[in-house]
Amino acid sequence: MMPTGHRTAPISIRGPGADTESVEKDTPLLERMGAGFIFRGGESCQIQGKHNERHRVMEHPSCERALAAYRDPECQAVAVIRRRKAVGSTMVAQGRDA
């Protein structure tokens, strides 16, 4: 079995509803790529480090597929929209065996 890949993206949005457009566009793209959200948004409690209001964790079939999804031109077009309305970071980490 191959380990899954997880992409995390904690963000701080600029205003209510600022991420609506990117959510509507990236969800079907990620689903087509075999990825799914473990969680997106919801309440969080910052224990250490910089606080971001929104947290997203996506599970991909592998780290390689997670990186390919991030680099995909369609996903990058959505990232441009998101960056206009939010600041944050993204990382990919190896997950559990699928």
C-alpha cells in the first residue's frame, strides 16, 4: 500500500465570504483528482504559533498526487483568486497507508 498525501492550508481571509468563489471552484477540481477534504473551516483553537482563521486539510492518494494537484494549472488559477482574498501557507505531508 502507498501512503496517502495530505495537503494542509491554514489561511486568514480578508472579510466575510471572501473565500466563497475559490471554494466553489476548487472543490470539483480536487474531487476529479481523487482528493477529498478531511476538514475545511469550522472552529479551531490555536495552541501555539501564528493563528489563521480557516484551516483546510485535503487527503490525496499520494504525496506525488497532492503536489501534482497543487501545481495543476486549473488549481493554480483558483489559487490566484484565493490569494487576492486570503493569506496563508500550504504544505504537503505523507499520511497513512491507503
